[in-house]
Amino acid sequence: MEKLRGHAPSDSMEVGDSQDPAGDIETVVSECKFSMKLHMADSAWKQKNFPVATKLLKELHREAKANRSWLLQWVHCYSRYSHKRSQTQGPVEQISTMLKVIPLLEDLESNCQSAATKVFRYQKILQGTSFHILAAAVGRSPSVLEALEPEKTEKVIRLSGSTSSPVQPKEVEVSLQLKALKLLRDASRKADEELQSYSQDFVDTSSVTETYMTLANFCDKLLREEEQSGKVSEFPELLRLPVHVVESTLKALRLSSEEARLRFPRLLQIIELYRSETLDLMTKEMASVPCWMLICWISQMVALLDKLESVAVQHCIKQMAESYPQALVYALMISSESFQFEDSAAGHQQQEFVNRLRSSLDKGGAVKNLVDALQQLTNPNMIFRDWWEGVKNELEKPTFTKKQMRSMYEEMHSALCCPNTEGHGMFRRKFIQEFSKKVEKLFGPGGSQLFEKKRDKGFLKEIDKLLEAMRGIPKEPGNLKEYSPWLSGFKADAFNNELEVPGQYDGRSKPLPEYHAKITGFDERVMVMSSIRRPKRLIIRGDDERDHPFLVKGGEDLRQDQRIEQLFSIMNIVLSNDTACVQRGLQLHTYQVIPLTTRVGLIEWMENTCVLKDFIKNTMTKEEQKTKDKPLEVYNSWLSTFKSKSQDNPISLYSLAYQKAKRGDAGKNFLRVLQHVPADLLKRAFLRMCNSPEAFLSLRSHFISSHALLCVSHWVLGIGDRHLSNFMVNMETGGMIGIDFGHAFGSATQFLAVPELMPFRLTQQFVNLMQPLKESGLIQSIMVHSLRAYRAEPDLLLNTMDVFIKEPCLDWKNFEVKQLRKGGTWTDSVNTKEVNWYPLQKVNFARRKLEGANPAVLTCEELKLGFEKDAAFPGMQAAALGSEEHVRAKLPDAGLSVEKQVDCLLDQAMDPNVLGRVWHGWEPWI
């Protein structure tokens, strides 16, 4: 029996031990039956099966009346059930429900005073939560007090203690919230007493952390509402709220609470917004938090090191540097590139701290040597092209000086023009021999010509010619020595501090670095990939007798990919907390991304996977292979009908199509294009993998479930550019994996020359695979369940996005400049002098998605930011919004249910008028 109760510690509400020391068997059995049925009721409401929970609770109520101890357990179970059910109710029903719950809890107040501390705490939590739900219902709909029956209105006012006449709904709401706060603080104080009175081994830490996190979440919710309302707060204890959030979260974190760990980024936000109230408290309390628990938030903490709030995290980072140096070294290396310390006492202290950290983390210089060697794997022509793009961006800034230009030139010159620079392999040396003299001649000593001739068209054409010549460099070698002799000749014994294989710190459990795999060498074979950046697969040999393959990607700031993968990990936790998603096994496939500098990084290599493009096209017959380009020809011939003599730019054809092509014509042409593609290519690919119908159904189900989940997750984060090469298929499970997140948070709609108007990829091949139900069966069901889970926990995702605001990556900085340059009416509502206006704008789009905004309306707003002054904008907007027969055009701009939001998404993703105007490289016909 004790085991049964121990299964859910916070649900066990006994006031005392069994009354019969002899152990009356009938009493034991009846108690056991009662306890089991209560657990069944709990299980039912957790799965949102409210009819079953209601039936069980009604049955148990009759039995509970006869026993005061049982009645207490029943009331607590009924309260939890009512709180869960209230999430799906309107304000009137919520108030009616809470008016039943609160008196039941108050009747048992005397029992709880003499009960165990755990029962007392739980009573206070349930009471506090009930008052909070009541207050939220009044706040959400102030007119609800008039809509209620007079008797119920009077009860609400009496509970709030409000005395004003006529009744002020705001005053009632604030009074109820204050009561809730008092009750939750009582519970928290009781938890403090419990921890002080007993050793931690004798305290039920899970229920104590639940107490602390309930108070923290309540205060945080009120804080967020105040932050977003923009009005003067009427809440008298407003400045105590951030203190409670910080204090309670850190107390829970000390007790190894997983929820507190996930909510840690919110504390970093709070100490910035409420510095005077919380900074000293956070600095003091962080000293006793185990540093390993915050390893997953290293990049968020390191991003603060040049800011005033850095004192709060310095102790934790110092501990990490001592215990887990290789968890910290790469994050510090990459953030150091953008640190800007103030010229003040605090700024000098921060700079000294960072300098001490740097010197302690890489004493032998092994990490720096490794990073420098990995940079040698980037094609030199691409380094030069990226450098030139960076120079062009800087030259447009009025504040850019000749001195800065010289510094940029010297950096490029040492990497691409100095044959004596240490570490170059033959591949880089051949490039230097061929182009160094040409570069020096064109740019002049110290790059002086660049600054003087920045507007000279002839000079700029010469640079373009040089770039074209560089593209013709010999094919990349397949052996490591030609890229980097250092990597090829690496011997672990030569270094005192051993290099660990990157990517072994996940932050979910306490690391044991002594057992981590160390690098013993590198495989001589290098595989060059065919994508634009020509990334290379490099195999790292570990002392665990295993090969660790990684993709070395140069020329890109991989921090965005790393943060997207981190958000996917948070999404997986949200999904694992939702019963419907757990039952369906919904989890995103994540992989390690390790940025080393803003220009090079490592990506975990995924074995047994295939690019979706190859997966589909490999099933074509020889006859189909011959006509595989026919869809593109038909599509291009339709686009060319809009060509004018003055326009020779192929991109302009898409713009003209938006201006001139009618909705019906674009849709009809797209259907014509589809006729040239076999409708069952994806189905064939799966049939080839299977040796039985059951295997096919299983693989198909897993593939579509993982793809539908990926679609919703990508849409929430605004991930675009989902062409066929940006998906991988797991050849063992049939699961879908998303890769390459260069375009996220709506940038594919706002900044690509041909904007993306579809929320995700759901083309005919996917829909035909699911015949006969098509998109209305499994696809829609998975999308609804996953989006409902995300919308239930928006704060977790939004907290994690805060790092994009604290430390924007290179792409975001470039996009910010582009958006400002384009201008438009959006500047009227945004203060562009604010440092973080761009990332704040992007995170706000994600927030609105999780609040139920119409997807088509959000697409139009993102379009407006990039194309408002473009002649094609009205046509683009009309395509995104749809016409009167489309679901998305009939529904309001905001406040949609999960089901309606998914209907809008499917409608927009499959609209032939949208797909019929897409950039041809996206291949919407497959």
C-alpha cells in the first residue's frame, strides 16, 4: 500500500497513520481500493479524459464522506481536477467551478493545520491556485461580474475582500491575486521550515520544489502580464514579484529541479529588467547552485559577461572553468569576438574577469591550434567572398573608417596572401601562389584602394572578375594533410591538457570529464560534400576506440543552428509533458552543433540517413529520369510569359508574376506542372525499404508523424528555406530530420529575393503518401496535438529565445541593417534607436503564434517588413491571405483555437496559388 501512495508523492494526503495497529485487513483493503481509484481519477484528468474522472470522483465522494482523512484526499484530488478542467472553460464557468472548490478547501483548513507539513503545503498551493484562476477569469473579462448570477457575484466580491461601491473589477482582480500570493508564500515558508528542520535525505524534495516553482510561476505570470500590458500597474506588491521569482527558482534549482533548470533563462531576463531589486540577491544565491546544472545555458551566461548583470553569473562560470573547462572554452571564444566593455570601473572588472578566464581555459594553446587547423578546411575562395561581402556591408555604414578598413584587410591578407603563415597545407598554399599578387595589386598596400575607390564601378567589376577566377580553383583534395598538416600529424601525447571530442556536455546530468572521450588523432580521409559551402566530413579518433564523424562547416555562424537545436530540445521536454504527445511518441530528432568561431563550426554527422531529394529521386525509372526536368521547363515557360524587353533579371519574373498573374492562372499552371511528376515517388521510396505491408504502414506512419511535428515546430520558430536538400530521412526508422537553419524567425519571407509564403513543406508527394485520408487524417491530428502542447507552455520557449536578443548572431546583425535600409511604415511603431529592436520584433512574432494568431496575417506582416515598397507587394499579400473561399481568409486575425490555426496552416501550405509562384529551386511540384 505504501508503494501505491509513494508512486505520486504529492497526491498522498494522509493525515495520520492507520488507526488500527493490529492491521485490520478490511481497513487496509478499503484504503487501498480508495487510493487506487483516486489515482485512476488523477490519471484520467491528466489525459483530459474528464468524463471518466468525473464519474470516479462522484463514486468516491460517497465513500469519502464517512472518513475525514479520505475526504481530505478526495477534496485535493477534486481541486486538481477542477484546476485542469478550468483551462478549457470560459470565464463564467471558471468562476462557477472555483466557487465550488474554494469552500471545500476552507472546510478542511483545521484538518490541515494539524496534518503533516507536506499536506499543509499542498492545501495552501491548491487554495492559492484556485484564487489565481478566479482572479484571472475576472481580469480576462471584466464584464463577467455583471453576467454572473447576483449570488455568485456577491461571493466573488466577498472572497476578494473588496469594499468599493460600485464594484471595480480591477480592484477585485488585484485583491484576489494578493490572496493567492499570500497563500503561496505561506506554502513556501513552510517548505523553508521543513528544509531547515530536517536533513535533505528525510525531506520529499520533489514536493518541496513543486511548492517553490508554483510560487515562482505564479509571480512570473503576473510579471509578464504587467510587462506586456504597457499600462501603469495597480498591483501593490509589483516589485516584490521579481524577487520571489528569483528566490524561489534558485531554491528549487539547489534541490536539482528540472523545471527550475529549464526556466533559468528567465532569471537572466529578470535581473536585466529589475536590476536594483534582484541583481544582488541573484549574485548571492547563485553561489550555492551546482554549476553543472547550468551547462546547457552556457552561451546565455557567457553573452552577459560584458554587461552589468555579469556579476550574477561570474561565480558559476568560474566554477565551470575549474571543473569543466572544455564545456566553456568554445562558447567563450565565440562570444569574445563581440564583447564591448564599458570604460568604467565595472567594465574594467568584467574585462579582467574575461582575460583571466581565457588564460586559464587554454593554457597550452591546444584548443586555439585545433580551431585554427579546422579553419584550413574552408575553401579559400569562399573565405575571400565572405570577407568581401562583409567589407561591402561595412562600407555602407557612415561611421566606417580607413583604420577599420585596414584592420579588415590585414585579417584577410594573413589568411589568404601570406605563404609563410604557419599551419597552411598545400591546398591553401597553391591558392596563395596563384592569387596573392593579384589581390595585393588590386587593393594596394594595406587595402588603401578599397577605401578610395569604394564607389568606382570599374574597380568593383575588377573584384567581381577576381572572384570569378577564384571559383575555378582546382578540385578540393580528399586527404587531410593537404588542408592541415597540424591535424594530419596530431599526437595527443604532445599536449599536457588533453583535447576532448567536442559535444559531450548535454547539461542533463552531472558530467564526468575523466570518462569523456579524448582526441587521439584524425582520419586522413576527408569527404567533400556537394552543397554550396563545400563542407567536409572529418573523422575524429577517440581514446574510446571509436570514430567520431563530424561535418566541418566554414563560412557560417553556426550559433543560430545551435540555438535552434536547443529550442528543439526544449520542445521535446514540452512534448514529453503532454499525455497525447507521449502516447504518440512525438519527439524531434536533435543533433549536436558546436560553433567554434563566427566563421567555423562542427555538426554531428548522422549515420544511416539520406537527403530527402535523393531518397525521392532515386525511385524514378529510366524513362522518368529522362523527363525529370520537364516540370521545371513548364514552370519556367509560364514565368517567361511575363518577361519584358527591359527586364533580363530572372528574379524579376517572379515579381512580375505576382503583379500580373491572376489567382486562377497561377493555380492552373501549377496543376499542369504536377502532371509531369509521378504522384507516388515518395510512396515507392518507402515500398522499396519494406518487405511486408505491415512494415510499410509502420514506416509511413512514423515518417508522416515526424514530418508533421517538424512542420509545426519549424513554423513556430519561423524556419524557412525548406527545400528537398534541407531534410534527411533516417533509413532505419523512416523518421524525418530537419537540417540547416540559415533562415529562421521569418527571414525567408522577409529577405529572400523571392519570398516564401508557405508556412512549411507539405507538397503533393507527402499528401499522396497518406491516401485516402490525405492531410485530414494523421497529418492534421499530429499538428493539432503538438501545437496544443507548445501553446500550453509558451514561456519555456520564449525564455530560451532570449539569447537571440542578448547576443544576436552575424546573420541577424546583417538582416537588421537590410531591414533598416528598406524602411517602410513599420518604423512608426518601432523604436529603431533601441539596441535590440530587431531580435525583440522577431521573438514577438513567435509569441503571437503561440497566442493563436492567424498564420496568413503574420506572413503578410513579415512580407511588409521586407517588400512594402516593392511593386509586387499587393500581389504577394493577396496570395498569402487567400480569397474568400479559403479558410484562412474567413477567420479573424487573432484568438484562434489550436484546430483553427492548424486548418489555416494546411490551407496556406497547400494553396496552388502560393505554390505556383515559388522559387524554382524549392521544387514545389515534388
